[in-house]
Amino acid sequence: MESNGGMICSSKAPYIIVNQSGGIIMDVYKLNNAIVQSPDGSDGWLFLNNEGNPIYLGGDVKTIRLKNKYSTLWKKYNEYHMENEIFSYRELYNRSGSVTIE
């Protein structure tokens, strides 16, 4: 019931979705109010991003459903898409690493 948002049907909730390839973070989606589902006959995940565009992810994906976006876990993640960045997620956001952007 907690993972679906209800007993009979799913309800929208904040989600954090982490997509990895070979242990490297490729995408992090922070969805404010979404339903994330695994289509029948698929091992992937389908959802709408915050702009309403459908996104389908396969492979190594972690989905975290939160009760609200004010949780401490929500604050620990940053939206990220590797095709828009020159640095990896870990280079940008790990507290132990530092990045100099010129």
C-alpha cells in the first residue's frame, strides 16, 4: 500500500529516480508529483517528467517513492542529466570531491 499510494489504485507522490550505467549515474529525476510504473511485460520504468514529457528508462534504475518532498532524502539528491553536463554527478555533488568550473 505504501509503495503504490493506495490499496486499489496508485496515487501521485514525489519520486527520486536514479538511472545508472556501469555504476555511473546518467540521470537523476526529482519528480514533484508523479506516478512511476513498470509497464506489463517490461523490466523498465515509465513516468512523466516535471514538464509532462514521457520518459522510459531501462537497465539499472532505482526508484524512491517519498511521502513528501520535504523529507531529508529529497534534499540529498540533485536533478542531473549527463547529456547536459561536462562533469559526472559524483564530481558535481559528492561532498568529498571538489570541482573547479572555469
